[in-house]
Amino acid sequence: MSQSTSAPAGLPRGRFFLPGPTEVHPDVLQAQTRPMISHRGAGINALMKELQEGLEVAFCTKRPVFIGTNSATGFMEAGVRNAGRTRILSLVNGAFSKRFADIALSCGFEVDVIEVPWGEAHDPDQVADKLGKGSYDAVTMAHSETSTSVLNDVRALAAAAAPFEDTLVLVDSVSGFGGAELRPDAWGLDWLLTGSQKSFALPPGLAFGVASEKMMERAAVAPQRGYYFDLMQYAAGHEKAQSPSTPALSVMFSLQVQLKRMQAETMEKRWARHTAMAERTWAWVEANEAAGLSLLAPEGYRSPCVTAITVADGESGPKIVKGMAEKGWVIGGGYGKLKPSSFRIGHMGDHTLDELNELLDVLTEVVS
């Protein structure tokens, strides 16, 4: 295999299966070496217009796709600041959905939580029942919960919230976008956010957000929308084909290249490729049950982008990660309280089924 700077020094391309940041194609990385341009001139106008055309296709939306020079966590904060007035409901089933709730709390909102065990998905009926018993400005949720590999049915959850017209639906799809089907306009999502470094297969440094018309109406009068994450400033910048503040130009150059690659593949084929890799991983885990391995996420609620695998002894997760590293492969450890008892495979971004099969062959040796 050829060497590439998209993986750690000395590691052949195709062996980096961390669930974010993911491996980046050499052409996408190379784009970052272009000379700088003015962020307030004709060059940036042309670039932003081209990026918007590609982003609207990738996000299956007719709405503007805001580009932020920040991590996706920043756009979580943007969501609650622009949607919130006093009270927010947060759906928690892992570390990152909990982060959404923590951000809302730290911004001064009253936060109620529906929490289910890590490894489980949320029930739309339970959400509808909770919304019917209180008044909430917004409900937050994770699409692909990276810590547990659970894929919440955000379409069904948004439908459950739809009768409560004053409650906006805020969705974190950091590891889901680009690998799992996602249609914010058709599904009634009021704020959809993601980051550049996971299934998007870009370097870290950018966040993306799609706001509904209802979200923008709320943002216009939001009492705590702040300054840096003020969506009204993003909307004003969009009208001028600019960003509200100095953007990460180098990563935007890589975005330009990656959007062309994604368009060539098509989103439908990209989703199908991720599903094929996920199903192959699930089948491998089931074939290795004798080694004490099992899938954390239940059938029907598994992310096509990342798989969390539990170990029977509850403590050998880090040993498996280390064993793979010694053989020249990178996988993810368990996250947070799941660190001792699990490990994760990030089959996302531009990885192929052939690369995944090579990984699983080596992983079989390590867990045997």
C-alpha cells in the first residue's frame, strides 16, 4: 500500500478506523496547501457559492447550509441559544446527547431530561407523552450517538414532536451525516448540525448547520443567542456569500474537493456503502460471540457509521485497542464509562468494504 499523511506516521492508508477524526483522502488533504485568499472579496464569494450548491445536495435541503469555523459542539450551543427562551427537553442515551443537555444547562436554560440506558434508543411515544405534559422551546437529540453506536430514529422522534408547534427539533448528527440517510427538510428538523471530521471525511475545523424557517424566526427574537453563534449573522453572511467572521479557508478548500468526490459517488451510494460496511461488521461480531464479543446497540437502531462492541469480561476493551495498534491498525476505544468494557470501529467516511475486511481479519487474530 502507498503511504499517506492521512494516517499516523508510518501507517499505510486504509488502516485508520477511529470513529473521528477519520482518515482523509490525500487529494482532500492536499487542497489545504493552496495559497490564502481574502475572506472579503470576489474569490470568497465564488467559493462560498460553489460550496453552498454542493452542500445543499449533500444535506438534501433547499435551505442555506451554514459553515462555522468551530467544532460541532459550537453548533450545539448555537442550537440551544437560538431556539431556547426558558425551557428545553433533552433526550440522553450516551455521552454526546448528554453534552447537548449540559450545554443547554450551562447557557442558563431550564433543562428536563429523558434518559435511557447507554446502548438504547429513544421511544417516540415517550417523547410525545413528555411534550404533552409541559411547555418546551426545543427538544435536543443525537442522531448517531457516537459513544454507543445507537442510531436514533430522528424522523420518528421529529414526527412525535410535530404536533407541539412551539417546540423546535434540534439534532446532532456529527457521526451520522454523510453515512446515514438524513433529510432535514422532509423530516421536519429545525436545526441539524454536524462536524467535518467524521463521516464527512474532512480534516477537523468546520461545523455545518441547517436551520428551518421556524428556527430562523425564533433566532430573530432569541434573548440569549449571543454573538459568535448568532444565526442571524450567519444568514446575513449567506446573503453576501461570505462568513460572519474569518473562516478556516484551508479546510474550506478541502471541503471544495470533498464535495466533488461526494457528488461523483452520490449520497445514495454513499449511504449504501456505509450500510454495507456496518452489516459486515455486525456479522463479524456475531461470528465471534464465542470470543465474548457482542453488539451494544440493539437491532434496528445501529449506526451505519460506527459500531460499539462489548467484551464479556468487562475490562479488556483497551487491551484489544492496544493489540490492534501493535499490528499497525487504529480502532477506537470505548467512550467514557464504556472504556473498559468496549471498543469501537469507525467504518465511516471514505473507507471501503475491502479495507474493512482487512481490518476484521487482523482483529480476529487479536480477539482470538
